[in-house]
Amino acid sequence: MGALPRAALALAALLGVSSAMLEVHVGTGSVFSVEGQQAVLPAWYTSRSQKKPYVTWLLDKEDADPFQILTYLDGVVKVEETELKPRVGFLYPVLTHNISVLINATRERDSGQYMCTVNVVDDVTSTGKNVGVINLTVLVPPAAPACQLHGNAVVGANVTLSCSSKKGKPSPAYQWQRTAPTLQVFFPPAQDRVRGTLKLTNLSLDMSGVYVCVAENRAGSAECSVVLEVHSTSTKAVIAGAVLGSLGALATVIFFARRVVGYRRKKRDGQEEAANEIKEDAVAPKTPSWARSPASDTLSKTSTLSSIAGTREKPYGTRPPSDTASILTATGSYRGPPPRGGGRTPNLSPPAVNGAPRRRQDPAAPPASLPPSSLARAGAVPVMVPAQSRAGSLV
């Protein structure tokens, strides 16, 4: 009876020693790396066997199933076809029992749980002792934040300054401060470090200056700034009045300029219409036959005019309408009584200038088919028309 317990204890001791011989150890359960830098996952194993181990590294992400990234079998290292292939590898030779992994140029999506498993042919281990787990977190520094001013910066008003960064892991915290020459740091409740806002109330002229926001996390920091210019209400009113006055003056000038241009255009159109009406109503004067006579008849015309010059001294108005020498009709003919005493009525022609006869415009013709008495009562003026021979001389 006493020999059985001793045999059981010996077997348990033997199993405990052998299980302790194959075991995987990790230097730390969590590794942090900044994006773009290297990351080392420290791990090693212990075993009494001198045989080559079989080592496997897997990556387990929250949004995917675990997959192999690196293996060591029969002295051959194999890198699996993943996005880590050009950037992952063993840090030391595996035969040294150091199975640490190096990742170059880390990226944010490299974050996850890395598991290492070791097996040796002639060595045994208890469940879970041959597995090591390391969590990798790739940190991302904040991107350059954007600073904005919300509100009207006038004396007595309230404004809000905002600061936000679109990238960063973990999410950055924000800190507002006022730069020199008036250095000032702000605290809650005026400042919200999570949302990145700063509320400034009851503004005064002394609060003008440069305000800087710093976005910071474990990976780094970035900053932006905004210039706050506090204006007095009087200054704002003056500027607004000047702007409105300028706009009003400009509108007035444009209005009167358009009126002047319209008036001149209307006047010009009226003058053109009147000129067109006059041209349409006017009758071209007829050229008397004696004006087309040759130059040889000039002497005879001049002598004839000189012989009857005394006759023109008598006014036409002294004769009654019935004695009018001739009356011009619409067709260009003339009517008149027969000459007295059997003589021929003297014909008048325009006086000559430098030997050439002067043209005289014909008066407007009265309506056709009206007797001389009716024309006289209507105010028509009788016109003397000289007679002309076939040869072109005045008789």
C-alpha cells in the first residue's frame, strides 16, 4: 500500500520536470509602436531536446480570422503571402531558442494579437505552455489640426475657438493657450480637452492676440493657431456706414448717368425722325429751261433783263388777282389774262451774276384745279414767270 503512493509521486515529479522543459516565454504581453517605426515582439522557448523545433507565428485581428505570417520548419524559414511579407522576419537565428519577430515600417493595420507556437519532436509539454501571446498596438500621431473662430469678435460678445484633428490613435487631447507677449493657459470649463473647444466670454480689446491649439497623444503632437482681433462696436459702425455710403453714392451716379444717356438718345432719335419727315414732304425744285441754255445766250438774257428792270419796281400787290401775270399750278403750268393793248407780257428772269444767270427756287405750288380767285382768298402769292423762246432767249 505504501509503495503505490511513492510511485505516483515519482511519476508526477517526472511529468512536472518534462513539462517544464518545453515552454514558450514572452518578454511583455503588450508592445506599442509608432506608425512608421520598427516593432519587436520578444519571445523565446526552453527545452532539453536538441532537435530542431517547429515554430509558427499567427496574427489574430478583430475583423478577421487568425492567419499565419511566419514559420520555421526543419531549419527553413518561410514568410507567408500577407501584407507583412516584405516587412517581417525572425530577429535572431531560431537555433538559439530566441524566436523574437521584427516588423519594419509598422502601419496602423498591423495592430492585433500575435501568437507564437513551438513544438519539439521528442519533448512534451502541458496544454498552453508552448504558446506565447503578444498584443501589438501601432500608434498614429495626430494630423495637423484645423483651428476656427466661431462668432463675432466685438467688445462684450462671446466667441468659441475650435480645434480638430482628423487622424490620431489614440484620439488626441487638445490644449489651448495664448502666446506671448501675454502667455495664458486655459482650463475647464472654458476649455474642453476632448472636443477641442475654448469659449471666450465678454470679450475686451485686451483679449486680442494669437491663440494656439496643441493636439497630442502618445505618438506625437501637432498644433494650429488662430488670430483673434476684438473690435469695438463704434469702429464696426463706422466701417458699416462707410461701406453703405459708398454703395449709395455709386448707385446714385449710375442712376443719373443712365438718365442722361437715355435723354440724349431720345433727343437724337427725335431729331432724326423730324429730318426724315421733312425729307419725305419736300418737293425737289425744277430747273428752269433757261438755266440749261448754253453760254451764248447769256448776253441776250442780260440785255432783256435790263430793259424790263423798271417794270419790277412796281409791287405785285397793286394789281388785282385777275391781272396777275401768271399763277403757278401743281403741274408747273401757269394761267393768266391776255396781255393788254395787244402787247406781249414781259417775262422776268433772274439777274445774272458774273455773266451767268442766277437760279431762283420755285414757290410751293397751290393745289391743282383751283381758280385764281380761290387761291387769292386762301392767301396765295402770285409769281411772275418769264416767257422763253424756243431758242432759249427771254422775250
